[in-house]
Amino acid sequence: MTSKEIISFFTSPDGFIRADERTSVDGQEGVYACYSDIHLLKQTNRPFPEFESWPWRLPNHLLLYVGSVTKRPIKRRLYYHAGGGRADQSAFQMRLGCLLSDALDIQLVQGRRPHFFKFEPSLKLRRWILDHVWFKVAITDHADECETLVIQGLMPPFNVEDLSQPTTFHLAIRDIETTLRGQASDARR
């Protein structure tokens, strides 16, 4: 796929897979994107930039995160993004939970090991994800290259580390996550 085709695929308003339908995805290598519906804007009290001008804003969805998989089934990676496992196993789950922590009354807690984090009660975030999150998957042999093209072209708000010049909004999301991780670590001591 050319860069224009891959960006067009991830910004088209159709072809979404609900979070609870992720097991239908076949393929070992590819690029995926995580979206939420517009309900996220109503539930979070965190500042979002002007949505109409951002390339990740679709008519009824927000493209929040783009990733790639090269060594294991894509549906396994989507399991973590759909609220399975620990929050530290998914940048998408971690950042979504941080944005929604006040609205859902959930708390980031540190596990027994310093780098293990999860949201409690976990069912609240998982239920929100099942109700408001969708995925798109592009099976390709050039997953890493395609991932880079999409991230640089669309600047998804949860791909903080992958941008050469993150915006103020990207930095704000990183700061929220850093603050909540610090609070969870302090509470564990």
C-alpha cells in the first residue's frame, strides 16, 4: 500500500471492528488503529485541541492510536488494547484509562513489580472500551514502515513517543500518564 492508500484506509469512516469482535482478525503482520467514538469528548474533563482541524478526527470517531505487529497474531495485541491484561501492556489502554480516570472513577495502581500497572476496578474501563472502542487492521508485510507513515501523517494523540515533534496535546497526555504512574508508585510504598 502506498502512504496515501494507508492513510486513506485509516481515515475512512467505515470498516471498523468492535473491540469485542477482535478475535475475527487473522494475520501475523500488519498495522492496526484504535478509535473511540465521540463519547470520549463528553466524558473526559481533560483538554482536547480543536477537533475539526485535526487529521485524526473522523465524522463519528477519533483515531487515537496506531501500532504494528510483526511477530504474533494481531488479535493477541488487540486483546490488551481491548482492556485485557495489565494497563502497562498497552499504551492505548493506559492512556485511555488515564484520560477517563475521573469520569469512570477508576484508579491506576501499581502491582507487585515496579513496572506493573492496572486500573481498578478494571471492569469499568473494560466495559467502556467494549462500548466505545473500535479497531481497524491492515494486513501487510511492511507493517513497521506503514505504521511510521500513518503516525507521522495523522499524529494520533496516544502515539506520544513516536512523534519527532509532539504537540502540546501529546505532551499533556504524556504528563497525565506520568502523574498517575507517580501517584500509583507513591501509594504502593
